[in-house]
Amino acid sequence: MNEAIKKISVALKKPKLLIIMGICGIVLLVLSSFFSTGEENSDKIKTDDSGEFTESYRKGLEESVLKIVKSISGDKKATVVVTLESGIRYSYADSYDETSSNSSNDNSQNESSSSSKTYLTFKNDEGGEEPLVVTEIMPEIRGVAIVCAGGDNEVLAEKIKNAVTAALNITSKRVYIVGGSNYEKR
């Protein structure tokens, strides 16, 4: 055993061998970047292409906030606009297979690995295949703008802002309230 270690240490002192080992290491690093799993989550999450459901989700949020604003301010002509960061994102079930092999020759050792990723699918009613959705991630609310009679009143605006931030679970920085000059309570 001691003799094998001495042979390895003597072999490592040769510059040609060190250069060859260094080149092999660089090649392995470059090859590993092609099979990297670092972007697995970005490939795994897809956004809603149609946008129809996202639009109905946004309108539903606006209607809910409008009900809150009307009940607090008493303004029947209040206006609410909700903006979203993106569409609905879906996370799909996938299978990740990785294989590796090692082989040794006289003075060199070769390692190779490969990986493949496939999405799990199921057959729909029309006979086509669809990916299996694991989670739906609803879009994040970018901001809420509210125009209502009395919106310039600090006490009323604070009540509305507190109710909206609690209902939507957003920070108060994302809510802007202003009073309409042409509005009158009805």
C-alpha cells in the first residue's frame, strides 16, 4: 500500500502528467455545464399561455376590492384597478435520470455521465397527452389603484388601505388611494 502511494506521488511530480490531468479536469468541467441541472426549476415552471384565466382572476380581484371600497367609503362610483406581475405559472411533474460510468486505462481514468429529464404526462379525453401539473402558482399582485370619493381623507384612506392589504396579503406600498374630484357620494 505504501509503495502504491509512492508511485502515485512520483507520477504526480512529472509535468506532462500534471498538464494532461489539468486538461482532463477542464474538459470535465465544460462537459458538466452541458448536463447541468441548475436551470431545472426554470424549465419546470411554465406560464399560462392563453391569459384568459389570468384576466378573469384579475377581474375577480378588482370586483372583490371594489366591494370593500364601496362598503367602507359609501361611494358607488369607485374605481379599482389591479395589476399583476405575470400569468399563472404551472409546475409539472418530471422524472430525472442520471447515469455515470468510470473506466481506467494504464495511466488515465475516464469518467462520463449523462442525464435525461422527462415530464410525466397523461392522456386527455381527446387522446392527446398533457403534462401532469403538480402546482399552480397564482400571479403576484404588482399594485392596486383606487379612486373613490373621500380617498383624499387620511382616515378613510387608511381604513381602505388596511382592508385591501389584509384581504390581498400585500404590503401597503402596493396600494394607492386617491379621491376623485368629480365624484360625489350616492
